[in-house]
Amino acid sequence: MSSLILGFLLALGTWAEEDIFRKKPVTREEAVKLSAIFPGIGQISSGHRLKGTVFFVLEVASITGTFHAHETYRTKLSKFEQAKEEYLSSRSYSEAEERWRKLSRQKEELDRLRRTRYALACSCLGVYFLSLLDAAFISSYEVSLEPVRIKDALGITLEVRW
């Protein structure tokens, strides 16, 4: 995982030298392509630095969490398989009953880890597609709410510019 992050940071440095992260905002199509490479890069390139950083950090956290949950699941699964073999080789009823309780606890933990792994994988995909959607549609216009006074009443105007 650390080699993946290191490779990405090296590529990011190369892209910076090639002036991909220029001062002038990129077009919508370029922002979508950059967001397809990795979430947040298109937003950062189009001038939405805070939003892009949030997408970037969320995606890195989701990917890291998914890999960690997957490795934890695999480790617990191998321990579960060992406990299952121990249960099947029990010699007495009391020994089998104790091993069955241990096996049941491990199965519950495996189920929880499986759900966690799937939830984190779904969050990876969700952040990725939300970043693409944002780069394609949402970031292409500005929305502002401003208070206004109409006669004696206060109101709010919604202004959209694209």
C-alpha cells in the first residue's frame, strides 16, 4: 500500500512539472478526465481546491480502509478455518461445546468484517462516482444565496451562474 501511495506521489510530482496543475481553470471535459484518474484532481485543477482535497482525502481513506479490512478479514478467515478443524477433531462433548462457542464468536466477527469490507468498497466507488458527477455537472456553475429586502420583508435570492 505504501508503494502505491509513493508511486502516486511521484506521478503527482511529474504532473506538476508538466504543468497539469496550472493556474487557469481547466475545461469541464479535462476536469472529468482528471477526476476519472483519481477523485479530486479534476476539482483541484478547475479551481475548487477545498472540494477536490476533500474528495482526494476521502478516496485515499476509503481505499486504505478497504485494503485494511480485506487483510484483516483474510487473517481472521484463516484462524476460523483452523478453529473449524479443531472443532471437528474434538474428542469429547464438553471440548466440542467449548470449541463450538469459540467458532460461533469467530463467525460473528467474520460476518462483521465482511460487512465492513463491503461498506468501505462501496464508499470507494461512491466517492469516485460522486467526484465524476461533480466534475461533470456541479463544478461547472456557481450557486449563491444572498439575503435581499423586498419592501418591508426579508427574502433570499438564489443565483446560479454558468
